[in-house]
Amino acid sequence: MPAHERENLDEDIRFRSLMHYAPIIQEISHYIQAPKGKTFLHLGDSAGILTYYLQTRGAKAISLDTNPLHSKIARETGNRKVIRGNAKSLPFRENSLDCVISGHFLFAEYPVLDDRETNQGSLQILNEVRRALKPGGIAIVFSAAINPDKPEYRPLIEQNGFTITRIKEDPDGAFHRTLFVLRKK
């Protein structure tokens, strides 16, 4: 395949993949307006599609993933800033991020990240996100398994320095079932 055709195909794949992030992009537009000059962190970014999109809009967007293959793919996607790391110990200064985006990393479904009996892993991640966010910064979380309005989640969120700003249900969504926005107090 000629190089120009491959570039067109790559852009088409990025665009189609980006469509999965449309609800998140809408929330970014609502809460942050223009991403230019803002600092974003996408936890568990996998292929880096959303991070790449934000970078092309002038944002300082950072992809963080524990999986070395995902980090490699994110770099190949064109991401300028990819970090292999763990959400339990974010490599950022206090009050340095405008927005954190996460799918399944807050209130983790993964045994490696969470102690199922105590939610200790989720609380550690939530505290790290709060520490790294600027005052008034937001976390946009999308998950098929979590509704933060349930009694077991709301107190954890509010007692750890956040207010729930928005909950958006999308039962027919192909990628997300629940999207919620948290604002650092």
C-alpha cells in the first residue's frame, strides 16, 4: 500500500475510534471549553486515541498506562507524551492537572488495582487524582460497571474531596454505560 493511502487509512481508523470518545469530548467542551493550553491525563489510555486528539487541539495531554504494549501503540498513534505507570502513584506535582480522564480505573474492576474487601486501591487512585488535579479540576470517568450515585460510591467520592457534578447514563452505548464528572473541591 502506498504511503499516502496508508496515512489516509490511519486517519480513518483514528476518526472511527475517536467516535467512541464523543461523550467525553462533549463533557470536556462543556467543563473546560477549549483544551488548548490545558493539561489532561488519560489513565489507562490504551491506544492513545483521545490523548492524540487533545494534543492536536493544543492541549498538553498525557497518556498513562501500565501495559507496555498499550504504551507502544499509543506512541505509534502519534502521542507526544506517553508514560508507563500506575494510577496509584501518579508522577505529577500536586495541583498540576486540569482534567483526568479514566475508564474503569476509578473504582477499579481489576484485582491488581483494588482490594475487593476495602476498595483500598480505588481510594488510593481517587486520592492521587485529587492530589494531582488543580482546585476546581475535573475527572471524567466512564464505566460499564459503576454508577457513582449508588449509596456505596457517593460517600467515597464526596469524603475524598470531590463533588459529583454530572451523571449521564447511556444504556445503549457501545463503549460507555455510565459517564460521570467529578469536580475537585
